[in-house]
Amino acid sequence: MCNVISGFGGSLHYGDGAKLSLLPSGRRLITHFGEETAQSLCVEAYAWLTSGLPQPPALAGEGLSERAVSSFSDFGLSIREYPVAVVGERDLERIIETCHDGLRAECLHLSEVTDAQPHRDGGMTVTVRTHHGVEEVHAGHVVLATGRRGVTATAALLRRLGVPMTPPDLSVGVRFEMDARLLAEIGTEHPDLKISQQGTAVTHKVKTFCFCGGPNGGRLKFTHYHEAFGPAVITLDGHETTDRLPSGRPLAANFGLLSQVQGRGDAVQAQQSFLGTYRRLADGRPFTQTLGNFLNRSPETRSWPELEASLPYQPSVLDLTTGPVYELFTLEEHTSLAAGLDRVMGSILKHAGHAVSLRDLADQVLVVAPELEFVWEQPALDAGCKVPDLPVYVVGDAAGIAQGIVQGAMMGTAAARTIAAEELAAPAGADR
């Protein structure tokens, strides 16, 4: 589960690999901070994250081959170039342990912030539910870095504090899992492959998300939102791997494909509509069907054990059921995903020189659902990630601006700079 089990926030976790994508990935942070500050924050965040490694990771994703550029251009796509470091499982352990060793903080495990209110003498009174009971803590500054699990609780807290909130721009989609050899060529050139659709008359706008397709492939993980949206729901995440060994079958790789919600009303209605359908179809747990049945909008006739045994590669998770994944989506969303996949996989297969078409893979590719993006409301924040008129800061995924490990660290660094400047400017002897 991609929660706080070990590591930090679930995004850096023992047993995983990770991708560190640098600017202009997360380009909305350039708009938020300004070009110069954003670049400075990116350099500092990346240096901090990789400081415990014996040598800096190699960067890919820029200076792509002409073959890659032309293969995608032939399908009306362009690749977004930016530096990406793939950090393997063993190196990620070093990063986690270095970050942990550098902590200068008291950690309250099995605890949850339930409220925070301005204190009459400055700062905030924070209410914390711990395994010992409820406690109140006075803090000069409060940094909310609650990530995925805290999506609704954080928004509710900020609304109680009167912070202006912008509704999310929800995207919904699936993750395609397949033989890792199909994605290895482009995954080596650009480990965090993202594409833009060319032309001004694009009717089916989609985007790739969390590409996990290097030479060793990647694995799917479940992201448990617990009761954040009412009855519990679990969605998907993907992680690059470098250290897995194949068993009897080749390894799997995967990538997400997302469409903006279509035909579901406003942001609240869209979220309720999608999650309600998901609970009805699969009880809020990830489920799958073959690519051919997904594209043809046909029910899946095989059980998961039968489907799993028929695949020419080893799926990365076994805790799945089969079902009509296509029913999750409106007709417009399904049309967008199908058209987008045709272009993306066509480009990937052409670049790699594979003599197969998407239809040839109809029974060999799993469509696993659901994938969600931008479920977070976006609070009003200044350039220090501080909300208006309060010593409260929101960083990482919870800010709703950009996702990614480096991007979260950039926002944390910006908040830290602001807090440090205020502390240094405080009168001597002030209670902070």
C-alpha cells in the first residue's frame, strides 16, 4: 500500500524504485514560484534527495534520438523532454535512511492531526489524536504535507480556517500492464515518458502518467485512500524497478493513461459519479480485463486465475479480480482512452521496431483500473507555500499544484526557507 508504512509519505518506500523528475516536469511550479526561484528550489531539492548516494544518478529524458522523435511525430505526438533519474531499490534505501538520519524532529507515530486553530499569542494550536488519546500542541508554524491519504481531511481543515479553495480538475483512466520488453526501448530513452498531442484540433485529449517501462520494467501498487472519500477505495500507482529477477516468465511493465472527465457535471459530481460506479462494479478495489475486451466494450469472461495463467509475462500483482473495466467510463472518456492508446502504443512499437500491432496484443495486455489524478482541491498559497494570513503551509500532493518526489521536496524547501526567514527575523526571546 502506498501509505506511510516506512519511508516518507509512501512515495519513498523500502522495496521500491523511484523516478526523480526535474523541471520542467511539474511545470506549474515554474508558474507558481517564478522561473529563477523554481530552478533554485529544484537544484536544492534534488541535491538533498540524492546526498546519501555514493555518486549522483545518471539522467535520461533529454536529447532523444531522432528515431524516437519521428516515431511519435508520425502519430501526431511529441515527447516532453526533461531530466529524469531512475533510482533503484538499493539506492532508494540509502536515500530514505539518509533523510531519516538528518531529521531533527519528534515523530508521533500512529497519530493524526484533527484540527488546527490560531493561538491568541501567535502560532497555532494543533489537536492531535494519538494512540494515548487526544493532545493539544502549540506550534509556531504548521506544515501540511499529508499527501494522498489526507486529501479530504486536509481540505476540510483548510476550509475551517477560511482558506480559499479551487476545485480539482479530475482526470480518470487506467494502467496498461504488458511484457516489459515492449516498453524497454523508449523507457530507456525517457524513463518518465510524457507526451503532448500535436495540432489544434485534438478532440480526444489524453496523457501518459507514471511510465514504468525501463529495461527491468515496473510493478503496480495499490494506493489506499481509506475513508477519505466515504466508503474505502483503492486506486493504482506504478513504480520503476531495477533489481527484480524474472522467474518462469518475463517481467511486466506498465504505464497510466488519463482522460479528463467528460459528461459528469462539476468537480464534485464527477468525483461522486466515478467513485460510485467503481464501488458498484468492483467494491472499490482494483480490477482488470484484457485490452481486447476493454476496447470492444465486452465483458471479461475469464476469472483472474485463468487470465493470469494465460499471459506470456508475470503480472506484478496477483490481488486482482476481473470485470468490465470499460463500464467505469463515459462513452466520451472511453473513446478518448482508446484513441490515445492507439497513438501512444503505435509510437512505442514503431520506435522499438516490434513487428506487432495493438490488435495483436489484445489478449496479452492487461487494462487495470482505476487511475486517478488531481483529486486534490487547490488552496490559495503564496510563493512560500503559505496560506493567507496564517502560519500554515501546504506542500506536496496536498497542494494540488504538481505531483512528484522532487516537486514535493521543492515545495517543502520553499516552506522551510520562509519559516527560517521568519524565525531569524523574530525578536530575541520571542516564544516560537
